Amino acid sequence: MIQNKMYEKLINFFNQKDYDKLIDEYSFLKEKKLVTAFVLNLVGLSYANQNKYQKAIDFISDAIDLDPNFPDPYNNIAIVYYSIKEYSLAKDNFLKCLELNNNHFQAAYGLANTYKMTQEFKLAIKYYNQSINLDRNFYPSWIQKIRTQSQICDWNQNEKDVEFLCKNLKDKSFDPYLSLFMINDSALQFKIAKLYVENKYKNNEYSFNLSRNINKKIKIGYFSSDFMNHATMHLMKKMFIKHNHDKFDIYCYSYGKKKDEVTEEIKKSITNFKDISNKSDDDLIVYLRDQKIDIAIDLKGFCSENKFFIFSRKIAPIQVSYLGYPGTTGANFIDYIIADNVLINEENRKFFSEKIIFMPDSYQVNDDGKKISNIKLSREDYGLPKDTFVFCCFNKIAKIHKTEFDTWLNILKKSAKSILWLLSENDIAINNLKKYAKKNGVDPNRIIFSSKQKLDVHLARHRLADLFLDTFTCNAHTTASDALWAELPIITKSGNTFASRVASSLLTSLGLDELITYNIKDYENLAINLSENKNKLNTINNKLKKNKLSMSLFNTLKFTRNIENAYSIIYDKYSKNERTADIKVDKVKI
């Protein structure tokens, strides 16, 4: 009974993330010689949650030494090894946990994640299945299994798995990020996000004692884990510099662990760059509220390595979702989402919990100084035939579904002198796509794969392709603006969701509506027509080159002034204590 009470106290401290009290309690128990393997394991976990990995390893190792037959410490030390990328040690300990308890669904899940990281995808799927069989309501296993199957283009099983998750949307939901890639239905995406938020986050009605003086400088806080070499920063980093610092105080709050040359570049260009990655959850909330931010911009949503919980705890009177997560958050603590009238139209407006900030052109900011390498490249450098029409898609391979690939194969069949150029990510996916092509009557040698390259060289190699073919459920986003910046036309099929309409937004803002289709037949016909009609393609190429310079998509300063106009409008509403409402931003004259 005493031991149960002791455990209860420790568990409460752990669940409340009150790690200092937990350590104090451990010291008291140690003095009384009441320390057990359970206690050592929990102390180790508390250090792991604070990213103090060596201390975590020390305590959990002591737990294992004290009771070698207790399965949980093996699982937990494996999680720590996974966190520090010691994947071999992680595998050994997950396997030991399963040896002691073959019903440990979390160890099966952890082992699957580890195999995924080492690109042993078939083993990863095996252990995701084991975890699911042990607990069908443990949705993280379903999510990661679907993502892994997407990475290797295992489409048939994915359709069944997504169908299972969607049919069981009652009291529980799953990570909404997955829905962006798998579901072309705004109503369903909204339902998934709303239910997920209601289950995971408690809304905190915190009152802000901030000045509502309309004449003061407005303090803007951008939040992300991606202040590094990442697609979001490729788009945004110049905007931070272009902000009007006489009217706005710009702060960047970085909670990502990874830092690189882009991090350093941003830190040099931004006076107020705050690294908040090592703060505990509660300390972080106190710190951020003390920062007295007027408008907090979440650049992550439900993307990996997010800290969406900070917005549920209210860190600013105005909270906005932008760019990183292309869809509704379903959260009543996010006041606005930045979009445009192509992404969110009258039909799907009702499936957004946020009020909409409609930008005058595309919602997407771009860096108009993005460098394209001057390196001389040839088709031979990439194994591309000289005298063929090159269709390409440089999206992540996980965005390619059976529907897209079937469409592309039909295009190749009807456009005899053409090839398809894709990015390679793993050999299993390459083999699966080539096998599928052969089975469906297309020579697999007509599908050519290339590896990733530095951004400036990657942009330069776009010149070797003739036409970019977009994916459907989740379009090319940064990848689309990269293609257009490199002056490569892209054809898209506009869908029913934010994520499936991004390329349409970009093309519309460049006056290239003729490259937008609304069904697969028209998409196919347009691709074939452009591959056979050189004059028509040349006309589009020339229009792209001209409009790229004259229209607003690639004008960072103009976009920055427009978004600042939006910030001023929503702050004005707040300062006058007016209710939030959709706003349409007028173009600012420069």
C-alpha cells in the first residue's frame, strides 16, 4: 500500500511535468532506501523529457540493473537512444523489451519507427502491424504505417488503412497532418482536425494585459522548428528582412533542435531571434506570455516537431496559422488563417474554424533573390535522353498516389517520345514504381530517378525538363514555386482542399490559369497537347518568363507590405475590441 502511494505521487509529478518535485521525491526515497526499478525508470524518463539524455540513460540503466526482467526500462532507454540517433542500441533494447513482454505495443511501435529511420521499411511495416494487432486504437502506429507505405508507394494497403481510420471517427481522431496527403475532402479534413484538437488540447482562456494603443509598434512573433535549411525558410527568410521595422517589432522564436548555415543567416539578419528549444513546457508558456507578443504566427500547425500546445495555452491575444500547415487547424484558439480566394472559396469556407485573411494575390511568400546556379548541366548528367520530351515531378515520392501514377503512365503511353523524371528517395519505392509501370505496359526505363542536390543546383537542373506534372491530393507547394522561379511550367489538377489547390493559387497569381485543370481527363489532355505542340509550350514559357518579373508572386517587398497590411487590420480590430471576422486585404501600392 505504501509503495502504491509512493508511485501515485511520483506519477502525478511526472504527468504534471513537475520534474523538480519528482527529483526531490526521488532524493527522499533514496534516503529512506525505498528506491525501486520503477522509480529509477520514471526519474530517467523525466530527464529524457527535458532532453537530458545522458542522465536519462544513467538512471534507466540503473533500473535495468536493479530488475533485468522489468520490460518498460528497455523500451524507455530505447526511446532515448532513438532520440540521439543511436539506432542500433535502440533496436537492441526494443527487441529485449518485446522478448520480456511480447504484448508491449509501444515497444513494437518504437522498433518500427527505428527500422523506418534506417530505411528498413518492410521490417518497419511488420512491427507497425504488430503494434496495431496488439492495440487497434493506438493511432500513432496506423499513422506511421501509412506514411511508411507512402514512402515505398505501397498504395493498396494505404487505401484500406485510411478507410479504417476515417470510419472510426467517433470519440477519437488521428493526426490531421496525414489527412493533407491522403484525403481530398475539406469537410472530412475539418472533422479530423476539430476532433483531434478537442481530444488533445484544452483551451485556456488567458486574459492579456496588453496595450491596445493603435499607434504603437505591433509586435509580431513567428514560431517554428524550421529556422534552418527547410522549405518554409526558403520561402520566408527574405521577408523577415523586408519587414517595416519602424512599424513592426519582428521576433523569431525557434524551438527546433537542428541548426545550420540558414539558422545563422537568419540570426544575423534578425535582431530578435530567440532560441526557446531548451525550455520546459510550463517555463515556455510563462516566458512567452511575458514577451507581450501582439500577434503570434504559427508556422507549423500539425507538421512534425510542432509545439501547437503553446497556442492552446494562449501566448498572444491574436494567434494566426500561416504557411507550414496547409489546412484548417480546427482549433478555436487559432483566430486567423492566411490564405487567398483560390485556396478557400465559397464552397469550402465553412470547413475552416479560423477567420480567413484573404491575401490579394497568392498566400505564399517567396524569396525573389533565390539563387539559381550558373553551373553548366546537360541531360546526360542525369541519364536523361537528349531528344525526348521530359515530364518531371520533384515532389516527395510519398505525395505520389496510384491515381497520379496511373495518369502519368497514360500520358507516357500517348506521348511516345517522352520520359518521366522523378526524385529518388529509396530503392524500394523505385523498384515498386518501375514494376508497376512494366505491369501496366510502360517500359520502366522511361522512368528516371535522380537524387537530391543543393538548392541552387536543383533549381538549375529544372532547365533540363520540359513540363512539371503536379500531384493531386497534396500539390507541389514550395516545389511548385521553385519550378516556376526556374521558369519551368507546371500543370496541376485543382482539388477540393487547401493542400490540393496551392499550385492553382501560384499559377493564378502569375496569370497562367491555362495550366490549371479540374479533372484527370483534362490534365492528361493538356500534358499530351503541350508535349506535342512546341509552339504552344514556347508561348507559355515566354509568358512565364515575362510574368515572373512583372507580377507579384516573386516580389518579396510587395508581399511583405500586403501581409503587414493584414497584421495592421487584425490588430486594429483587437485594439477596438471588435469581433474577429474574415478580412480581404487590399494591395498596397509601393
